[in-house]
Amino acid sequence: MNPSASRNLLEEFNINAAHVTEVRRLLQTLTRQDAGQGKKIYMMASAGRGEGKSTICALLAIISAKIFHRRTLVIDGDMRRPTLHYLLGLPQRPGLYDALHRFQPLEIVTRPTPLSTLFAITSGRPANIGEAYIDDEFGALLEEVRPQYDVIFIDAAPVVPVVEPLLMAEHVDSVLVVAMAGRTPLMLVRRMRQLIDPILPKVSGIVLNNAVEGLPYYYDYRYYGYEQPIPKRIRTTARSSGPSGDSSGGPHVRDRGSDGGGTSD
């Protein structure tokens, strides 16, 4: 059984939870950073599996819809090892695979959720994994959904093992990279850095999970009265862009807390 199968983020959502607060701050940072630039399609990327990418992607979508009241679409772009349907409690198919191969129209594969402003396209179940992704069709799909939503999040497959995420990145506005401190091998991070070099201008920031050292005691949520375990830390490095799109003023590093539990990829 997939370890994510028993975890439905919509059912367990708690607006006062530490990890919800921190993902909310991440979304606020992106909103401020990208204001006036017309960015609305964000892709989550990681070097390998098990770094929390899918959980963060799903939480961003839930918080965007539930707290920010934005019409939000989340897409499971990992047709090899999909997770989003577990995290949102949705059927896996029909989904993205069916839309790309025109087995089902877009309106059929776009599913409503218990939140009136949140919609999802799950992965579908490919007959042939190697031929599941069609780049032209994916680009056309994003162009079709772009005017229908305020923000769109895409959970892509890990960058190093497969080529699809780099192809998908050409069609999105922004990329967020997720890494797990103490788990992601440095060699894997370096390889990812080489691979994403062509799309580096699109990288808006890095989310580092499990960074447990280096913060003073008053970052502990219990210091402020929250009934939460001592959180693990997520460090988010956001790129600041000027009107030309180039980085200006250097990176901004923000320390963020997680829920302290394991996250699925």
C-alpha cells in the first residue's frame, strides 16, 4: 500500500497547524515576489523521491483555495509514481494521461474537490509509462486552463531520473525546488543543478525540508502557545526579481517550520 494512501490532506487540514502556517507564508512570499509579473503556473521540482514535494504542492493548492479564496487548479504531472490522488482523496483516472492522449476531454479529467474553488487533474494510469507524456499536448493544455484559474500548481516527477520535468518547465511561469536536508545526497543536488541550468531563470526559490539546526528557541511554536510538536525546519530561499526578470538584491532566506512528520513525494 502506498504510504500516502491513508493521508488525506483535505480531511486533516487544520488552519492552526504549524505546517499550514508555514506553507501559507511560502505562498504569501510567492505572491509578493511575483506581483505584477503575470505568473500563475508554478511547478514543484526535486532531485529525487521522498523530499516532500507532493505534500507541499498539495498544501499550496489547498491553502490558495481555502485561505486566499483563489480559483486554483493542481495537476499531478508525475505519471510514473503519482501521489496527488492519495493526498486529495480522488480517483487516479481518468486524468492527465487521458487528456494528453485525447482519450477524455479536459472537462472530464478536471475534478472538483470538497473546496468549491479547488480543482484537480490527477495523473491517470498510463498503459505505457515511456510514452505517457506528450509535450505539445501538455503545453496546449496549460494554455487552455491558464485563463480559467487564478493560480495553477503542478507536481512534477523528480528531475534527475527522468526528462519530463524539464520539458514541462518550458511551459510554466515559475519553478520551486524542494530538497530534504539529511536525505538528498549532495551529488544528486549537484546533478539537478546541472540539469535545471537551462530553466534557472524560472526558479523562484528553494524549499529545504528537515533543516533542524540553527534557529533560536523562540522559533519553537510552543513558545507562542501553539499545541504542536517541535517542528522541523524548512528553509525557503526566494529569488527576488526586478522588472526585467533578473535577480536583484540577492536571495532572501526565510526559515520555516514543518509539521515534524514525514512527507511523501
